[in-house]
Amino acid sequence: MARTRSFTVHTAPWYSQQHHTPEGFRSPGVSPSKSLLDVAPWLLRRAVQTRTHQQTPFQRADVSLLRTPPERLRVTWLGHASLYVQLPGLAVLTDPMLSERASPLPFAGPARHVPPPIRAHELPSVDLVVLSHNHYDHCDRTTLRQLHQQFIPEFLTPLGLGRVLKDWGIDHITELDWNQYVATDAYRLHCTPARHATGRGLRDRNQTLWAGWYLTTDEARFFFAGDTGYGEHFAQVRERLGSPDVAALPIGAYRPREIMKAVHMNPAEAMQALQDLQAPHMIPIHWGTFDLTDEPLSEPIEKAKDAARRKGMARALHTLDVGESWELRTVPVDAPNR
């Protein structure tokens, strides 16, 4: 596939700027997430805690497998919200983060509890990099610069985040608002709403947007929810764009609930989101890599499995080791009637 170096941004008929405010971006109908002052006591308590965790299942990514084109769709979990998504003729990375810390400081901040299963230079190809927002565990300067130097991919970001990448020496950037999309002869990529917040420092709170991404090709439909609380946007995605074949949904970083509910789903909410989407397959993400909140690293996936069993959706949940690949075949299994 010839790489596209500049995209024309299209606007869907349901586009609005309801989430634009003079103070920054805000999810409509949702109370603002807690301020740094509000969560300072919790952050201080966590700073002095020493926690041990069960090891997240890990395997080195199979580079020889990744060099072969998938039949329809292949998803490889690189940890946290980083996915290597391969379709015939197209390779996409979501929120690539392969560094040791999710922090502006090399010696402090959340450290990886499971190593990267592959290095940037080992990837066979990267055509597109899509970013959900600017938090350090999703938007990593070192990884993004390595990808830019190695592959010169197109970077797609929510509004405002392109300025950050340009400051890092990265180009080929296209910014989108919610309910805008780019299209080529081979694929269409929609920027979709999410419930979250942004900020990399003390003075840029919600000055850049957060989002999910819905990718459509002739072979498959893939939805990456990004980082988000639960809301009606999942049902809206299905109503407007159709049910995806595969949904990558975040399940971790949800406790304490009074702080995290506005920005992170818990596992039960993630399974409800899957039901709203009516997707036959789900890849759980945003767990097991960084110790960000109060729940143990292994708790989200166990609770997700329990919630899936209670909803009769256990066969839809595909739990991957960090570094493991999963493929959607030509004839989907257990696909619901649409």
C-alpha cells in the first residue's frame, strides 16, 4: 500500500462542537474529572506505598509471525494500551509506549511491571500511529520519535496534540475532532468520542482532546476505545458506524472509584460497553503493565472474566499475554446477527 502523506479531514453529519468550551475540552453531560488538588492526598498516599504484584503473563512477540500478512486482522498486545494491528497491506500502532516509565522523569513515576515484548525497530512496518490522548502512559516521546525515525508513518491525533509531536521533531501529523474521519481507497479511520481528561503538566489541563478510533477496511472493522469512562458514546458508535468486528476496550485503573469513574471504566462497565457495541470479539487493554491506581495489576482481567461469564459473553473475551497475537479469521466465529 502506498503511504498517504497528507489526509483530507472529513466531517460526519452528526458532528458538533458541544465538547469545546472556553476552559478547554469537556465531555458533554459529565462532571469534570477531579483536579490535581482534589486527588493530592491520594497521590501522596500512593507515593509512600510499597506494593507487590502478581506477574502479568508475558511472551516475546513472534517477529516471524508479524512479518507474514494476516488473513484478515491480527492484533498483538504490546502492553497497556499499545496494540500492533495488522490488516492486509496496513499496519497500525495504537498509543505506542515501549519505555520503562510513564513519566516526565527518567528516575520517578510509574515503572513498567512487564517488559516490552518487542522493540520499535523490530516491528516489520508501521503505516499509521493513532494516539488517544496526551497522558504519559499513552503518548511517549521516546517511542514516538523512534517510530518516526524508523518508519516515517502518518500520526493521527485528537485536536491539539499535534503541536506536542511537532515540538518533538515529528511530522506527517493529522489532527481530528470527534466525529471527523480520514479516508483512502483502502481504509477509513474515524475519531470517536470518549470520556477522559488530558494534561502533561500543571497548566495544560484539557487543552488537548482525547478520543477513540474506529478503523474500517474491506477485511474488518476494528474499534480502539482509547482511555475512557463508560457512557452512551459506545452505543452511539454502533448506531453511527456499525458494530465493530473487534473492540479493544480498557479495563484497568478504576480504583478509588470516586476519583476514577469519570475517566476509567471498571471491568463490569467494559463488558457493558462491549454489549453496547454488539461486537463479537473484545481485546482487554489498559491493565497489567503500569501500577496507576489502587487495584492489584491482576485484578482487572479476573473481574473482566467474571463479568463476561455473568453476561454470557465469555467466548467474546480474548485475554492475551503481553506480546501475544490474536487473529480474526475470514469466517468469524460466534458473530451475532446484525
